[in-house]
Amino acid sequence: MKKIKRERGQEGIALVITLLVMTILLIMGSAFMSISSTETLIAINERNRVQAYHLAEGAAEMAIAQLNVNSNYAGTGEQPLGPGTYTVTVTCVPPAAPTPPCPVATPDQRLISTTGCVRNCTPPSATSRVDVRVQRGAGSPFQFAMLGVGSGAADYRALQLEDNVRVDSYNSAVGPYNPFSPGTQGDLHSNGKIELATDSLVKGDAKAVGAVTLGSGSTIEGGYTTGVPSESVVSITYPPYSGSTTGILPAGYYDTATHHLNVPSNQTVWLNPGTYSFDKITMGENSNLVISSGQVTIYMTGRFNAGKKAKINQLGLPTNLLIFSSNSGTDDAGGEEAFFFCCDDGSEDGEFYGAIYAPNGEVEVQNSTVAGKGWKIFGAMVAKKLDIEDYAQFHYDLALAQASIPGIPGTKFRPVAGAWQERLPSN
């Protein structure tokens, strides 16, 4: 039998081929594992980025809601939420003041910048930023210190200041009223005419559909304009009477049958934040109506009668007390005014901090015979007819022009069209 002769040097070729194939398979396996791991990391990072974006977007929505409650909201530091955290910064537009409270501006805008972060908060993988510019419509009815909306005739006396009345302005969002540096935006407007008796001073301007007349020694520092278009009236929906004493402390001063809130002389009533619906409010001499904290909105159908030395929201901000009245009372035909701040020839040290909206009725602030003892009004008033008598001091709160007013949608902050956008972390 013939033997097969093997060639020398070929005995280990199978081992070499096997090792080469295994090496290739190992390299390919490592590559596939690396690709799979990278794809997993990419998916995790993308998930984190999307979650971070939704955190930033949700924070922007929250900031808008906060601004509609408090126009001085300036943002918040890092806050936990779900799988990550968010931060909010609110700045003024234009940036005359970097953060709220912002100066009065038209239009009233804010720039909201929010950041969302999930787990690994090192940019750019797990952070997202959203910028949005929001603007509030000029829907607040309190754009002037006083607005007399009575119309039908250009010579209707919708707004009258009698002797020695002082009107100026301040901004409660910035700080308390400073009598040594009063503001100059105590503006007046009338759908009829404006009359100033003697020695009255308006640190602001005046606009009227009809005439503006100035008595001896009276001055409107910002000048006045006549023949201007009339101001429109906002329609308000009045809720039914509350029928309870919820939030009124101490109890016993509200009559559930007549819907009459009565604050006797030398007594104090506290109102907790919320909405109230009364027929009448009567305050005796030296009585006190206190807003404990937050905003109180009052709807009325009857008369508001404040006695001598009464104090209404004396320790609070004017933006925290808004009174809407459907009362149509005026003294035109010998009737009773919707709002009556007592007393004729005897007003002494009464104070009111708030805003009144009574487009169908009259607000009368009665006179004092002593300088410095007349009613002190901090806020704004809109009425069919305004009669502000001797030695009254009226300090318009500019914050009311920016305040969110219940039932008036135009005063809400809303995003400006095209302003909502995501920013890359590098930007």
C-alpha cells in the first residue's frame, strides 16, 4: 500500500485559520457590543433630554400661572419634580429693572427662561432650556387714578375735585407711598367734563370728552386734553350672594337674610382672602375692615357707607382689595350715592386702600375743614360720577394698572405669538 506523502510546514494551518476566524468574530462581537452600548446610551440621553424639555416647558407654564397670581413673581431656584429638577427666571421687558417688580410699561411684558434637568445635569445631554415672552393685555380698568365714565352729554360732571384736593401716584409693588417724593402719574379721565375748584393739585395729566375747568389756584401739572374719545366700560358678571359668613372674622356682623355686612363703631372685622358677595356694607365711626392677607374681591349691589375715621384695608396693599358695584345710585336726582365716605364738614383721618369699580353709580368722598384731616385714598376708582371733596388726598397705585383683575381676561399674561422656543444648552 502506497503511503501519502505530506508536505512539510502545513501541519498548523488549520489552527492559524481557526485563530484568525475567532479573532475576527471577537472583533465583530466587540464592535456590535460597543454599538449596542452606544445606542443604549444615546437612547437614555435622548429620553433624559425629552424629559428635561418637558420639565422646562412645564416650568414655563407654571411661571405664567404664578405671574397671573402675582405680577411680581421673579422665578425660583432649583426645584425637584419627577425624575429631575427645574429652575425659573423672570425678567422685565424692557430690562430697565432686571427682575420684578417691573416699572410700568406698555405693553406689560415678561421674559421667562426655564431650565429642566434629568439625572446627569451636565450639558448638553440631560438639560433643556425654554424661553418664552409673555404679555398682558391692557384690560385692567384701573389705568387712571380716577375715571368718570358718566356720558350722554359732554357737559356731564363726571369728575369733580373740590377745594384743596391732592392727587399723585406711587407703586405699591416697589414700596410704600412716600409723601416726600410723590409720583407724577396721578392721571384723570372723564367721559364728560372735569372740574377742579380752588387750590387743588393734580400731579399727572387729565383727559376729558368735554371741558376741563380749573378754579383759582388749581393746577394740573401734566396738562390736559379735551375732546378725546370716551373710555369703554367692562361688563362684569355678578355672582349670587354668598349667604354665609365664611372667612368673616369675628362672626356675627354679616346678616344672611339681608346680605348686609355691618362693622359697628370702634369694632374690627377681618376678611380672609377670597370672593365675597354682599348687598350693603356699613362701617361705623372709627371702625376697621382688615384684609388679613392675599386678595379679597367684593361684589356689591347696594350701598357702601364708611363712617368718620373708618379704616378700610389700612395695613394692606390696594391690589388686595377690589370692590365691584352694580349700584346705580347718584345724587343727580337727590338719590343716594353708591359709595359714601363720611362725613360732611367732619371727615377726619379716614383711609381706604383698594380699587373701586362702580360704572353705574357715584363715589362721594366728603370733605374735611382741617388740612391733612381729609380722606386718604390709596388705589384707584372708576365710577359714573366721582365727587372728591375738600382736603382729600388721592394716591394712585400704579400696581393696579398691572394687576390681574378677576373676571377681566385682558389682564392675564399670555405667550406672545412665536416667542415660545427651546434653546440649545450652548446658547
